Amino acid sequence: MPSRHSTFFELRDALGRPGCVVCRLAARSVRRYLEALAFESVNDLGLRASLRHARGFCNLHAWQLLDDAREPFGAGIIYRDVLNACVETLARSGGARGDLSGRGGCLACDARDRSAARYVDALVDHLNEPEIARRLEDGGGLCWRHFALGVTRGGRGVRALARAELGAIDRVGDPAWLPTRPAAAAPTAGVRAGNAAPRPTPDEEVGDPLVALVVGLRGVHGPLTTGVAARAWGPPPPAAEGAPLSEWDECRLCQRARRAVHGAAGALGADDSPGELCPPHAWMAVDLGGPAVVRRRLGPSLEHLRERVVDSADALRRAESIGVGPFALATPSGHRARGDLALRLAIGRGCVVCQAQLAAEEDGPPGRDGPLCRPHLLGLDAPSEPSLAAWRGIVADLEEYIRKNDYRFRDEPRGPEQRSPWRAAAAAAAGPGLR
Ligand SMILES: [Zn+2]
Ligand SMILES: [Zn+2]
Ligand SMILES: [Zn+2]
Ligand SMILES: [Zn+2]
């Protein structure tokens, strides 16, 4: 874990960029974590056991490992374990599903959340410095989730955080406003250590500042909507079930869900009613219909958030911690007030695109044949034999893929087994962008 010192310098450098600084740094932590993990998982048996018990990663991180961290070999090793364990579980239990759900949660989500908490603490700790507060405001503030996290965790700069966020809310409400883009800050030694030449990443691009403030930067929370997922959203999905599968062999319910999501996100432009959108679907709708459509939809949420912060000025005053030494000491009443405030700040879970996806997945009998991905098999009363057979086939391909990765066999021709890490991710975590 980086020292408090290096955490602050990373934060200060990243504050020179537009968009939620905590999203950006947490996303970078996850990327590094996945790269290191893909490498270590080849040999670390304890880590592989944890991944096996968790049934791999969540949808976002399963696809980020392949698409953003670009670690198909590590992913192949991990998902050979995961699918083997799923096959054994299903075979042993005679088709009972319960044990297919993971234990312990997604390790990459844990890494992201730990990192976000660390950077939020460092930020709140320094926000009484006018220069830091000004750069936060000029960059478009924190996303709503990380603002609420900062308020919940508290610290001596929590009121300065609210002031800066109010300033940012006023700015992003103006469609003509863009966050300042100073010249890229000089990278500190710690930032690039152990990393190859930096490449542009999804979170480097802010997109619309209002959308960024309400839902956070792309690719940080919820399923992936960049890279391989964006390609999947690009062309209209096949019109009928049974149409050719995607290159990673999505299950038929994944295909049905994808059509529903594509339709609902694409139709947002025709319907001006305000409403919530989850982070991935907000960004997908920006891609499909442009930022104006999504701004119209999320505008009332922004106004709601602004009123909440203004109304909560008193609560924040009570919540402000008494700074003592490097760690601010919170009073019990301050802690309570922050907890209350965080509850009132919470945004509901009313994404219309998510609702369309759920409705499509639950709509009617799924058909009795054909394999399903693990998440869809978990939620359905369908026979498990076709899925078992498909997963065994993927494991066999993964064995071949891993074997051919050995330098002794590198001259052997490459075949369809080269797709197996992607097929394994789709089988274990559903198709890109779908959970
Ligand atoms: Zn954020
Ligand atoms: Zn995750
Ligand atoms: Zn599926
Ligand atoms: Zn959604």
C-alpha cells in the first residue's frame, strides 16, 4: 500500500485532470491490481483458491482483465480454475445451483473500494488548502458516489468538500462549461513505477461533465461499456434468438438481455421524462444518443443533489471533525450526522435500462435447450446439462490454449482454442456489459 505521502502526491497530480479524481485514481489502482494479479495468479495457489471461491470476477472486472489489462493468459489460468470448480460443483450436486454463486465477492471491486477510500481520505484531509479545493472545483468536482463517500468518512476538510462540490455542481449545470484541462501534470516516480508506457484508458476521457458528476467516470462502477463491450453495442444485435453468436459465445439470455439494453438505451432520446440511469447505461446512452439526451434525463438528479447539499449545510457543520494531528477525530454526533446525510444523498436504483434488461431476462420461458452462462443459469429453472457440457468444452480449450503458450510448443499452429479466455469469461461472468 502506498504511503500517505505518495497517496497525496498522486492525488495532487491527478487533480490537474478533469473529472472525478477519486474515480480516476481508483480505476488506475484496479488496472494495476489486475495486471499484477494476472501475473501472480499463475503461481500463487492461495490467490487462485480465493478467485475460484469467488467464481472469478464481477462482469466489469472479468472483461477489464481481458480488454483493458490485456491479460488473456492470466485470465485463462484463472478461468480454467473457476469453470472447473463450477463443473465439479454442478456434477456433484446433481444440478443444484446454489453453490455456483461466488463467496467473498469480487477481489478487484475490493481493491477499487479500498483505493477510493484511501484517496478520498487524503483529499478531505487537504481540502482546507485553497489551491486543492480550487482544483477540485475547476475539474468538475467529485462524482456523486465519491462525494457521498467523503462525507460519510469525514475528516477536517469535509465542509470545504461540500463548498467545492457545490461550486462544481453550479458549473456542470451549464452545458457550455468544460472542466479546465491544464497541461498534463508531470508524472511522479511512483505513478509510473513498474508500468509500461502509459496508454489512454477509459477513465482518461471525461465525456460530459454533468454525466461524470452524477454517475462517475466510465468503467469505474457497474459493467464495462468500453472496449469489447462498446464493440458489442456498436452494431445492432442480431434480431432473433438463435442468430449467430458473438465472438465470445454469449448464452441466449445474454443475447436477449443485450437486445433489450440496446433498445432501451437507444430509445432514451425519444422520451424526455427525467429519470435515473446507472453509470454504465448513462455512458452507453451518451454513446448511442449523444450527451444532450442524457443531460436532459439526469438534470433533475443534479438539481436534487444540489438542494441536498445546501439543505445539509447544518448537518455538515456538526459533522465537521475536530482536526487533531494527521488523523482527524470525529465526534459521535458528527459521525451520526454524516451517516444521516449519506443516506439522504443516496441515489436510488431506478435505471430504466436496467429495468428493461431485467424484464427481458425474466420474460417467458427461456427454452429448454442450449447452454447458459453461470449468472443466467443461477437465476433460472433450466436443465444444467447443456451448460455443464459447454463449460467442459471451454475448459478443454483453455488447457490447449495454456499449453500452446509454453515456448516449447510455440511453433504449433494456433486454432480456435485462442478464443477460450473470452469464451470462459462470458460463461463465468456473462457477456461484456451485461450484469
Ligand atoms: Zn468518482
Ligand atoms: Zn469487480
Ligand atoms: Zn448469459
Ligand atoms: Zn442501468
